[in-house]
Amino acid sequence: MKRVRLKAKEIAKEKGISQGRLSRLSDIDIKTIQRIYRDPLTIVTTETLGKLAHALDIDASELIESVPDDD
């Protein structure tokens, strides 16, 4: 089975956007941003995905990738 991984950390780093700035730009709580950075396999809502994409000025599809399950 495949899992979905969020690439928010990598994309934000490429764009020079800190966690704090990403939190402000996306209107997502800093603790949620920190959780996504720590565990990119964390489950998020489509609303959060959309907010991250908007803040990073990318299409939401660019934020996700399929990765093999560890099992």
C-alpha cells in the first residue's frame, strides 16, 4: 500500500520560507506546521492542504507524493 507524504518542508525551504512565516501566510497554527515538518506522513485536511499550497504559491498537487508503506 502507498502512503501520501507532504513536501511542505522541502518546498518552503526552497522558497526561503521559515516555519513561522509559513504559519502566518497559511493561517495554520504553528504547532500544526511543526507536526507536518516532523512527520510528513501526518494526516491533514484538504483545507490545510489548500492553505499550504496557497501560502507557498503552488498547486496543491505539488505538495503531495506517494511513498511505499514500510510494512
